[in-house]
Amino acid sequence: MKKELYSIQELASLLGKSPGAVRQLIYRGHLPARRLGRTLYVSREDLEKALKPIGGKQRKEEGGLATQEQQEQKEQKEVSYE
């Protein structure tokens, strides 16, 4: 059975980020979260949506997550050739 809700600590471990970095993603609106008591949780569905590219463009433009490598690739494509 797949887990439906992830805590900040679990997401940090899963994504290879610090708990502070995960909180920043939530507070900046890049990753939807729900508060149960004093603890923030992110649903598996919201996490998958935030990590999934849409229409060939990265979710970062939509407020989701994108890796540094993906952002660099996008910037390289935008370079104009004169």
C-alpha cells in the first residue's frame, strides 16, 4: 500500500533535500501542503503533480519543482543565435 501523506521529514529524505528546503517550497507555494495539528503534510498526489512536467515545459513555470539541470537546459534553448 502506498503512503498517501508525507511529513516534511519524510519528503526531505525522499527528495534528498533538507527539511528547511522542503518548507521553503511549501511556503513559496510550489508544493501544496495541509496542516494537521502542528505538522505539515503533503499528499502523494500533490507531490506527483509538482514533480511532473506538463506539455514539454517544466512545472516550475506553473509553480512546481524543477531541477537545476532542467532549468539550465531551458536557458540554453533560449539563447538566441545572431
